[in-house]
Amino acid sequence: MARRGLRTLLLSGLFAAALAGAATAQVLEVAVDASPVGLDPHRATAFSTFQIINGTIYEGLTAIDKDLRVQPGLAASWTIAPDGKTYTFKLRPGMTFHDGSKVEAADVVATIHRVLSKEIASPLASRLAALDTATAPDAATVVLHLKEPSAPLLVSIATIAIVPRSMETEKEALQRAPIGTGPFKFKEWQANGFVALEKNPHYWRAGAPKLDGVKFNIVPESATRQVGISSGQYSMLPNIDAATALQLKGKPGVKLAETLELAYSFVAVNTSRPPFDNAKVREAVNYALNRQEIIAAALFGAGVPAGPLSPALKDWATPTSAFPCYKYDPAKAQALLKEAGHTAPVAISINVLPRQDIRDIAQVVQAQLNKAGFKVELKNQELGQFIQDWRNSNFDMFASANAGSPDPDDYFYRTFRTGGSTNVFKYSNPEIDGLLDTARTMQDAAQRRAAYDKAQRILACDGPVMHIAYGQLFTALRTNVQGFEIIANRSLATLADTTAK
């Protein structure tokens, strides 16, 4: 009997310990507004995917910190040849992928080949336009040989996630089952329900992550997300708009983190389709837009008028006061339409990203354009259709949001260079091409600034993108959540240092 009693006592103790362990497991409950459109880091373009995978599941050779500075990532160090055309990276020792395989230089080279592959058709390919060859002289060394110097290279490769070499020619595998190196690894995805990540116990950085997991709950209704964080059902609402932040301000148990973001809202046109094949019509759209009115009506005043670069990039951004077409003048817009040979009203349609702040912006834009000689139809699409039409350039105009970058080249080259990997606008301007080709090879910072200043002055009025606003970016948190720091590029990489006790 004594032995049976002792056995029972031991079993009871083990059961109690298991319960205690389960009770203290820290899985951060996050609510987001949209399901990801695939989880492949080399093919994804949607914010809904980026915020789940960037810096959490996947990492690059370099990383961008909360102050938008380049830091070591999977590469512990690097050296640059005097001519600026050879970069040699040394990988951290002992790293593994989530499938248990070792991280070696051959994986980095295979990743680069994958991004450049025509079959993968990665929108990141333009970030490697200067690359000649990538080699792995040994398991810990990666050498990138460039055709010409590339000033933005260290920034550009920060968002090129390193994946196992076995994925080089796999087009679909990573869409549903991602394999990275980050602090969290993929656990489960229930369509339109949630994406669950769990702690990577073999993460290379000691002491991270502190959470046992992160669960991204797909909750399309803003009101439901707000009730959830107010009640404690959810611990975080990342990257929320100003309207939601305003509703949550001062709620018991809720705090707000905020910063001026790099991402921007915009409308953009297809320059291969009339009427936007005429630069005068593109200029007319700018004169028709009252950006301050849009910010006040759609963003509750939480933002600043947007030029091609965010004022958060103090070293690069040209002030909007330098752009003549940013003066609100609907009469000037109508005159430009007439000069371009169009009789008002000019009928156009706008595909609208299914996000509440973008819908609100699109409605104000519609009203403003209608006052300036256009007749606008809004097409509210589901996300998959919106992205498909974006990829196929199947639009007159679209309203959306896009992530920014610490270096102008990362946005400008792929977006506005003729044939750029995200130049869905079919825009081509030889002067812009020359400026962007030259600026990315310049080692002198002042010369690069001058080139990008000139590019901004051209793109603001002639370009295919009418930048609307850089908003104030908010993340709502329960007050028990500690260690999270908001980053202007919308990355949730600091979840690695977050606790929720």
C-alpha cells in the first residue's frame, strides 16, 4: 500500500507539474485583419503575409533594427572589397533551419538563385540586379561578386529570407509550409482561422525567443478585434490604422505603441492604358488630390502628405513643397485633361485593396477626382483577386498601401525602373532609368542624395504612383506585454524579445 501510495503521489505531482507548465506557457494571441496569401518569402507581396513571416519565421544575411540601421543577421560579419564589387559574408556558427538541417553557405547561394529564377518570378529579383555571381568557397563563407558597386546591397538583402537549398526549384512548397531560421517556426495554418507559430528551441540567439509561440488570429471585423483586446482575449493588434487606435486610446488594460511609418498609402495608374499613357493626365490626378483633406477624413489626421519617400528618411526625402503638382487645383486638373485631348468626364475604375483605411481613402479620392473632370468607379475586391489583377497589370488605377525601405533604391529601382520586378504600371522613363542606374553604384552619399532628389521631383508629377500619406503607425498591446518595439517598416521582428506575463 505504501508503494502504491507513493506511486500515486508521484503521478499526481507530475500531473500537477504538467498543468503548471501548461498554465505558464506564453503563447501571444494576436489578431490581424486578413489571412496571408501564401507564406513563401520570395513570392509574397501582401502586408498580411509580411507581418507574419518577416523576422519571425525568416531572416536574411543582414537585418534592419528598430532605428532602421543595418545590423548582422545570419551573417555575423562581412567585408567589402575596395572597388565595392565583392562582398564576403561569414555565417554564424551552429545555426539550423526549422527542419533541423544546418545553415550553410550553399543554402544562401541556392536562395539567391531561387529569387533570381524566372520560374519563381520573385518581386525581390530587382534587389539583386547588380549581382554577377554568388559562390560558397566553404560552408561558412558566402561571396557575392557584383557587376558594379551597389550602395544599397546590405539593406536590400535584409529582406531576402534564407531558405534550405532543397527549396531552390520548389515553387509551391513554402507557400503552405515555410522553413526558415527565425525565432519562431511554423506550426499550423487554418484557412481564414489562424496561423500558429511555435518557439524555435534551437534559435541561434541565446535567450530568444521568450514567448512559447505566437498565434495570428484572422479577425476581419475591426469591432471584434477591438472587443477582443479590450477583454484580454487578444494581447496584440499589430499595425492598426488611426481610426482603430483612436477607439482604443485610454481603454483599461490597453496601451498603444506608435511611430511614423515608412509604408505609404497611394493610388497608382497603368501607363500602358489610356488615359494614363499621357503624362498630362497623370499630372492632372495629382492636382485633383487634396492630400490634407484625405488625411483628415480617412486617417483622422494621423499622417503627413506623402512624396515618393517618407520624411522618416531624413537623409533622403525631398519635401512635398518642392512638387508643383501637389498644390490642390481641380481647375488646373481639368485644363490638363483638355490639353491631353480628353473631354470630361473621363471614365476610370479604381481597384481597392480590402483594408478599411484604404477603402476610406479611395472614397475621398473618388469624390475629389469626380470634381476635377473624372468619373470614377470603385471596385472593392477580395485580396486574392486584387493581388492577381495587380500582378497582371489588370487595372486602370488601384488604391493600396506599400511597405517602405531604409534605402531609396529598394523601392525606386524595382518599382519605377523600366522592367522592374514590381513595375506593374508599365512605366518607362529613360531619365529615371539613368538616375536609378547611376545612384545605386555611387559610393558618395551626397551624390546619391542629389540623384534621388532629382528622381523624386520627376516621379512626384510624372510617375505612375500618386503618393497620398505616410500614416502614423500604431500597435495596440495589453499592458502586460513587455519588450515589444514598433518598427517603421511594419516588421514584427521584436516579438523575439517580447513577453506576456
